[in-house]
Amino acid sequence: MSDDETVKSESKPNLKRIITLDFIRGCAIIGVLGFHMLSVVYDVEARFDLGIENLPVAYIILVAILGFLGSLYPAFVLISAIGNTISMDRRWKKYVLKAETPEKRKIASSKILKTQIFRGLFLIIADKFIEIFLNGVLTYVIATETGDRIVVKMLSELYHSQILSLLGWGVLSTSIVYFLCNRKNESKKFTMITLGIICIAFIALTPIVLMIFENIPGLAGKPNYTLEERTFWVNLLYVFLSPIANGWYPMFPGVSIFFLGMIIGIEFSEGNFSKKFLNKIIYISLVYFVVGILWYFIFEDDRYTNDMLIPTAGSLLGLVIMIYFIEIRGKGTSFARKTVFFRRFGNLSLTIWALQWTMMIYLRIVHLIFYGTSSFINGPIFNAEMSGNVTWGLFFGMIPIWFLLLWGWEHANYKGSLEWLFARIVSKDSSKVDLKFALHNVESVIPEEKAQKFYGPWELVGIFFLLLIYMIGSLSVLLKLI
């Protein structure tokens, strides 16, 4: 959501938005909640060890979907990058290009860059604060019976790059490139090529960066949880080095997704939803899929194949399919009214991400109800001993609780959320910050009367067949069938 879109003015018309992005963002964060609950209560590895011939059909389908989308972070980063770029590009056109004098243009452009830098730093700092103090202390104090886990969590997060941190680095790096290209009045083609080259560079350099990191004692993989084995200055250095290629969501190759999202965001910001551009996204998704498969065979490393390359391919193709059926076909505005439930989650996606591990409190309450006063940390829920049906039950029990929380929070205009806090800081008139407005007062950037049909029946069959190939390929890599 852009800064100017969060500030309510008198008799403000409905916001023109890409409804697809809001919907996907909501679905992605719901999926993240489910994915991480799965990692806590369900022993996925044990099911893999049974062999595919012994897996239930429902589980194979679930694994295919999760394998296809990875940990859902590529979709989340991609949508965040597109939204951030649309916001920044529109502000640039509104305040910089329409400035009356060169001096005013310089002031306006510098202000936009400063806002973007602040946004990036805000996410990076918020990531550390949230993971160390909120999830590391608050959650585990309430949800477990041991203080050792708190110490381990706090120390480990000093060296782990979580999703908010990756988004922060993505905002910083792409904004600087965008600023430099536009400040020098470079053509759109030059800017797009530059973004594409940097995107490819982040992917291509990843093996080299990983090789370098593997030769740095105590830094490769997950750094030691104790600080005693290294000097203070080495530990401090590792805190700054870790986001580059270490932890859960490192810059290499993660930031490449943000540069890719920026390319798409610039086109969407200009209203380019043409068949030609959508086809380009399909071709790019195919490249990501092929590179992912080759990466798996050449480097014998499925971590970035499963977590980044193939899921990015799936996210891109899924984006095209949804953009076509929702926006291009003129269904966006009506679709927005029917999907408030999902978009409500997307409206507060960063805050939900930050608070997601409070699910441990929910799990402990469930454990207390069904298992009495036995130790939660040694109980079946915390130790991934739940069946598939129980896991689904826990998930569908948690989502309504989140819905009620968000619905109630909406009536307070989401005060205290990360989105509200950031908008309040950067807005000129903080008293008019209105996050609720973008949930109920929206319409698609493509009205119904301008609906088009780009693809014929056989073309759609081909697109969905490609989607099936992606799913089969990701499942094969995930289960090591190839």
C-alpha cells in the first residue's frame, strides 16, 4: 500500500488498485501461517521417508502445492516488490515529473528516495526487534517451560536474515537503482535492462558467494548460537555479513526476486497489462523453472531450487493467470467485494508475519484442553506428532481467530500495526492515516467496460499445462524422484 493511499481526504473516491495483488498477498500470508504451523506439528520428513508409494493421495497433492510454491516467500517478496514499485513510481510521476523547476524536482526526488531508504531500514530493524524480542522472548516465555530456548532464539536471530529483513534490503537496493536511473533521465528501456542485469547477477553470483561464505569459520550455514567462541568484533562483523548469504532468506539470491518484481511493477504502474507483456512474464517463468532444474542437477543443491527458483517460476505463472482472469477480464472490482476475507489478511500482511509465531500460544491452549497439564514442550503438538487430519483441524481453528483479531483491529484503524506505524511516521498529517479505506473502497485499475480476452481456449490449455509441468517438476525435486 502506498503512503499517499493510506491518507484519507474529504470525499475521497475509491482507490484504483490491482485487486489481484491484494488477493495474492492475503492468500500468501494465510499460506505462510499454515506452512509454519505444519513445520511445528507435522513431521514432514518422516512422511517422506515412507516413500511416495505409501503416501496418501491427499498428502501428495498438499506436497505438490507446497513444493510448487516453496515456503511461499518468493510469492510474498514478488508481490511486495511490485506493490512498492507501483507506489514509488506513481509518486515519482506525481511529484517529480510535474515539478515546476529543476530545484523542486531535485527536492521531490530526494524526498522520495529518503522515504524509500527509511522504509527499507524500518523493515530491517523491525525484523531484528521482532524476531529477537517478540518471537524470541514473549512467545517462548508464554509457550515453553525453558529459558534456554529463549537464549538460543535471541542469539540465533542475530545471524539470520528473515523475510522482513530481505524485503528491507530489497527496498533499499532497488530504490537506489531506480533513483539513479531516473535522476539521470535514463530511458525506461535502460532502466529495465539495468534491473534485469542486476537480477541475473544476484542469481549467477550466488554459488560464488556461498562458496566464499562456506570458507569463513563460524559463518557458513547457521552461525554458532554462543557468542563466547568469537570476539566481540568478529560477532559484530558477522551480524552485518550474515544477511548477504546466510540464514533463512539471504540477499543472495533473494533480492533478485525484488528486482524482478520492480520490472513488473514499473510496467503495471504505467497500465501495461498487454498480452505481449503477460507473455513475457510467462517466458521469464519458464526460464526460472529450467534454471531451477539445471541448478538441481549441476550443483546437486535443492535448497535454492525448492525455496527460490522453481517457486518463483510458479509465482510468476500464477500471477499471469490471476491477472488475466481477474483484472483483464474486467472482474477485478466485483472480485474485490467477494474477497474481503482474504484481502483483510493482505492489508496487514507484514504485521501478521511479525506476529505469526504467537501461534505457539494458540497451540498451547489447544494442548492444555486436550492433554491436560502435561508439559507442552514435551507434548505431541510441539514435537510434530500430529496426523494430517489433526493438522488441518488446528489450521482451520487458528484462521478464524486471526480473522476475528483483524476484524476487531479494523475498527481501530489498525493502530499499532507495522503498516499503521510506518504510514504515521511518513505521512504529513498522521491524524488522517486510514488503512481501513483501502480494504472496502477499492476498484480495479481495469473497469468492466474495458475487459478483454487475450487468450483463446487452446492457449489457456497450454498455460495450465505449463502450470502442471511446474508442479510435477517441483514435486519430483522435492521428493528426489529425479
